[in-house]
Amino acid sequence: MAGMLYLVGTPIGNLGDFSPRAAETLAAVDFIAAEDTRVTRKLLSHFDIHKPLICYFEHNRAEMGEKLLSRLLAGESCALVTDAGMPAISDPGEDIVRRCAENGVAVCAVPGPCALVAALALSGLPTQRFCFEGFLSTTAKNRREHLESLKAEKRTMIFYEAPHKLLRTLKDLLDAFGDREIALCREMTKLHEEVLRTTLSGALAHYSTPEHPPRGEFVLVLRGASAEAVPAMDASDALALVARLRGEGLGLREACRRASDETGMAKNELYALALARQEEA
């Protein structure tokens, strides 16, 4: 009988956020798969947990993923952790979860701190609908295309960024979107936690000064496009988008829902038009 993979959330700064259930899970499994075993050893030592560790991260996930899956299929239990936050969120853990799903291995989440959710809650920006965009590419072309695809995005957008790339990212966001509201959250739950609620131009000015050099990992929470900023799209364009989404494998209803989100056209109206066109064909 196959074992169990546990996705265990770990503190993003404050060790007091580590839940009793998470500690119990790490103490009970057969082994732990960690992004960086040195970081995880410190966590285990603090909570007096002693378990075998293996290293599972971006550059070895193909090879190590096979070994990890084999052990799970043989009946062992494993806890997957990252250096901070929830595994499988902007993290190679998504790959092993997919492998488990494909091979009938049960996966259990032990929820814990998550930087993107914490930052969104702190931002003061709309939280009802949002999208997580992770880290922007370091390649200029891919970065530009990514931001271009988000110009009409009305949901609040969340990005991760490293301190040494922050100024470039703020400039690129300003160039792509204009001067929108942004909340910059850094060092969350740590001693020097800071939330700066400002605009893109204000953030760029603030962190360009010698008094405020970017330090620590950042979560950027950016206001989405206003309805006035989203270019109008007529029915034929919306139907073309539905056709493209269908070509990517989506069903008609889901394609219409996605196209409605992107174009602002009523979902039911779009579905009726797409259905009529489908019947005509």
C-alpha cells in the first residue's frame, strides 16, 4: 500500500507561526524532503525533531522526484517542506504532487504561513479577486511579454521579487502599467517587517535613495487595471478568444468563463453566441 505525502507549511520568519500539527507531522513521517537541508535542520533542531532529510529542489526535481515517488509507492510517508511558506506554491513541489496524483499516492496539506496571502491581506488593496504571478523572468523578452499580457488584468496582482532586482522590476511595472497603487511587503513576520503602501513612482523614488536600499525578500501587491483602462473588445474578438481557449483544450463553458473574465463581456451572452456559432458550423 502506498504511503502519504504531506505538504507542510513552515514559518516565513517567525518560528512562533509553526503549528503544533506541523511539528507532529514532521515528527511522525519516515523522512522529510527539504528545499535546503541546512535551513530545515535549524527548524527541526529548534523543535527537537530528528528525521532523515533528503534534498528536493528545482535543479534535481526530475531525478529526485522519481526516487521520492518510489519510496512513497513502497509505503513510506514523507513531509515536503520549503525554506519558508507552503510547498508547491511557486515551488518545484507542484511536480511531485502531480506525480503522486498520477500514481495514486495520497497527498495531505498541513497548512501554514504563505507570503502571498499575508501580503495581500496587509496591502489595503482589493482582495476579493486576485492573481499570483510569482517571479518575473530575468530574460527581457519574456519579462516584457509577461507584463504585456497583464495590461488588461483587473484583478489585484501579486509578484515576488528579490532585493537586488526590485528597482528594475518597479521601473518595468511603471512602464507597463502606468502609475498604479502598490503595496510592498518585506521581511514579513520578522523583526524588520515593513509594509509600504504607495504608488509605483513613489516606491521607485523611495527605494532609490541611500536611506532606503532594498533589503529582504519582497512581495509586491499591485492594483489591477480600472474598467476605463481596459480596451473594449467586440463580440467577434471575444469569440476569437473563446476559439483559442477551446484550441488549448478547455470546454466551451470554461472557455467562455475565461474569455468573460478577460474581456468584460457577460458570460451568458458570450456562451449563447459561441453555442450558436458552434451549431452553425
